Amino acid sequence: MRPLISWMTKSDPVLLEFFEETGIAMPPAVVSYNIDGVSHPTVKRRLPVLEDHGLLRKVDDSRGYYRITDRGRAYLEGELDAADLELSDD
């Protein structure tokens, strides 16, 4: 079971699942175009937050492409404790 993290929104697991399912790096515009129920402004706002917590990694600064990390996959698998993710709130 995935831990409940205080800084997360209901969109965050959906975004992470999309990155895991596709297995590719994508910019916010491509994510928001291809995902239902999450607006483009939300995607643009949440991807950097997920990056700050190590769940996504920005792989192309000039074009803003993101990719899921091993830590992001571990979260989706329920292999991280909530405390581990709360501590990364720097």
C-alpha cells in the first residue's frame, strides 16, 4: 500500500503512474494532453514538486522533459515509508 504523504495531492500518484506506464521522458504539455482528469496548470505545477522529492527527474532542462526515478517506482510499489518522503521536503 502506498503511504499517504502530507505534501502530495490526489493528482501526484496519477502522474507517477502515467510516467511508469509509458516508460518515456515527457514534458508537461505531453503529459497533460495524454492524461485525463489532470489539467495542464496542475501538471506544470506538480512535476517540479515530484522532482524535488526525488520521484521524477528532469532529464532535459531546455525542453523540460521528466522521467520517473527508481524512487518514484518504489513509491508506486509501496516500498517507501511515509517518513522517507516527508524527510525529503527540503
